[in-house]
Amino acid sequence: MSILHEKLLAQASELRAKRASLIKEHGEDSLGDVTVEAVLGGMRGVPALVCETSSVSADEGLRIRNIPIMELTNITPEETFWLLVTGDRATQTELTALKEAFAKYYEVPSYVVDTLSAMPKDSHPMAMLSAGILAMERESEFRKAYDAGTGKDELWKSMVNDSVRLIASIPGIAAALYRIRFNKGSVIKPLANDNDLSNNFAHMLGVSDDASWKDLVRLYLVLHSDHEGGNVSAMTSYVVSSALSDPYYSVSAALCGLAGPLHGLANQECLRFIIEVKEKFGHVPSEDEIRDFAWNRLKGGQVIPGYGHAVLRVTDPRFTAFHAFAQSHGVTDDNVTIVQRIFNVVPGVLQEQGKAKNPWPNVDAYSGSLLYAYGMTEFDYYTVMFGVSRAIGLCSQMVVNRMMGSPIVRPKSLTLAELAK
Ligand code: AMX
């Protein structure tokens, strides 16, 4: 049993006991009415899920295990995973053990590279990422444990093993597909003398040798790791894994949701928007020019990518964290300047239009311009970076839900006629 299993062992029975006692003592208590508008409106605001790993409030944004994300901008993805899944900050011994466990899987199996290489050249990088994870399903210890008759209360243990392997493998899959899809040359092997996850990912991508590139990859992986349980990707993995499908199936499905333009694809759309603005004017546009451009876009029925959020009602703290990175690392190219000018103008435009409930930027409004500045100019790829990070949160949420003994998800659907009645 690993040091992580030992840490989680006591928590698993506590979580199951808490769940059982809440059902026993408060099972009939109401959390409020479900309105017709909520049923027709994407279940917005319906309290229908449990998520222990993180929370998102309208007025502050993301907290990981109740710690504001702005207090976690210096940690590593390994520390993030440990915090998400256990609720505690990792000790040095725990961190060393986790890094060693991850490092065994940094090199991607050759059949996964073959799968990616066999895909047509115009495949979307997110389709490749999801397919790469799905190809690895044969490695699932969770499925093997289930097939061997392991009891439901014990299955979380093999889910931890799958999660460790999946989180450690996804950077290599993502890096391999970057190099294959964008003709970057051969697939780069992990570092021989460094078992740090983000250093390895930065290295295998082969984008830049700049030391601050590694720091950007680290920050990127931490900031996108989790965003409570109700967003499209988290909820997808929750639903899929509730059927006792293993983490490879669940994360692969979640990545398909992340690939949507209203969710993770927004970062690709954001950079496209920035480049479009620059190309239209042939220079870094003034704030007045950006205002006109934004209005024309809204009048054409298009959204402003990177602005608005289903939960947040303030500037996303992750946007602020990327801005702080740009400032402290002196990233001041045209795109970053445009991001800043859009930020000065677009919230006012959206407020004046009066439709978006949140006129402020989300994380996607900044992230792409930083990747671009370091030489990752293929913006079709940006959601893959998001997916590598989000796998950390998806796996953490699934492990905690499995420890808790969460049952299959099965809400009730209604026909429109039933609703009208
Ligand atoms: N630009 C233009 N219009 C917007 C808008 C934006 N950035 N954000 C919201 N609106 C519009 C909606 O389209 C909707 O219009 P409708 O009534 O005609 O359908 C209206 O404002 C009300 O929407 P809302 O309640 O404020 O937002 P929502 O919860 O339905 O959707 C989101 C949230 C993020 C999908 C939406 O703000 C959006 O499309 N933003 C742009 C895309 C984006 O940045 N996505 C990234 C989200 C974060 C992530 O998952 N990575």
C-alpha cells in the first residue's frame, strides 16, 4: 500500500460514515425548490452534487480545500493533487513518494504514440487527447479489481492507482500529440534526472528552454486543476464514473466536454479573438477600436470569449494570477497588451449590453496569450494544456466520491408536456 493509500484509508471510512449519517438524519430535508427555469436552464444553481475538493463562490472564485487559489500560486501540480485528494498540504516525505510514483509513468506506452500517429492530420488536438487516454483504458487496475470481485468499498484503492498513472501519463500523451500533430519532430522522452511533473511536461513539449517557461507550465497546471463539481467536465466524469466506469473512460469523456467552446475551448477562441483584433487593425488597437470591435461582435450574435461565467460574478482570480505572472516575468508583447486593453473596455460593453450576468474575465482571457508569448503558437492546442491540468481535479473528485461510496447518478427527466402540466 502506498503512502497515499495509507493517508486516505481512515478518510474513506469517515466519508462513508458522514454520508450515511447525513442521509439517515437529514435525508428528508429540503435544499429548496427546483424551478421550471432551472430545469430548462441547464440546472443552473440547483444544489445537486457533492464536491469536497474545491469550491467556487460568485464573489471570490476558486478555493482548493478552502484555500483561496491566490494563496496557492507557488505550489506544484504534485502538491495540488495531494491537497485536492487528501485535504492536507503534503509533507516533504509525502511529496517525494508521490513524485516517485508519478515518475514511473512519464514515458507514454508506444501503443498510445502509435494511436496518436494513426489519427488523421486534421484531427482536433482535444480528440487526440481524449483518444490517447481512452487507448490506455486497458491499463486500468480499477476495472481489473472490479472484474476480480473486489467489494465496492475497496474499489477506491485501485482508483487511486489509476489516477496516479493517468495524471502522470497525460503530460506525455499531450506532449506527444503536440509534436505529432504540429510536425515538431520526434517525440521527446522524459528527463532522466528530474521527476518533477511540470518540468517534464515543459521539457517533453519542446517549446522553449527558458526557465520561466517551466514556471508558466507549473502555474498553468495548478490554476486549471479543479473548479468544483458542477462544470461540464467535472460533472461528466462524475456521471460516467458513477456507473463504475474506470478513470480512463471517465476522464476521456470529460475531455470531450472540455473541448466545447463554452467550456475549455474558450481559451483557443480567446487567442483567435486577440489575433483577429490585431489583424483587422494591423496594429495594437486602441481601446476605442476594441470597443467598436466588441460591439460589432455582439451585434452579430457572437460572444466575447473569455468573459462571463456561470458562477463567478467578479474577475476570475486565475486571470489575476496570470496577469501577475506576466508582470513579474516581463511578458509585455502585443497580445498581452491587447488582453489588458480588452480588460479595460469589455466589462463596460457587456454591462451596457445588459445580457451577461458576469461582465468580468475568466481564466481563458489571459492564458493563451502567455503560451503564445513563449512560442506555443498553435492555439488549437491550448485546451489540451487545460485538459492535462484538469485531469488532476477530475481524478481527485472521482477518488473522493468513490471513497464516499457515491451511487450511480440518475436524475429524473420530464417531457415539455409534463413540465407545462
Ligand atoms: N459575450 C457575449 N454574451 C455573453 C457573454 C459573453 N462573454 N457571456 C454571457 N453572455 C450572454 C449569454 O450568451 C446569454 O445570452 P442569451 O440570453 O441570448 O442566451 C446571456 O448573456 C446570459 O448568460 P449568462 O447567464 O451570463 O451566462 P451563462 O451562465 O449562460 O454562460 C458562459 C456562461 C461562460 C458559457 C458565457 O458567459 C459565455 O459564453 N462566455 C464566453 C465563452 C467563455 O469565456 N467560456 C469560458 C468559461 C470558463 C471555462 O469553462 N473555461
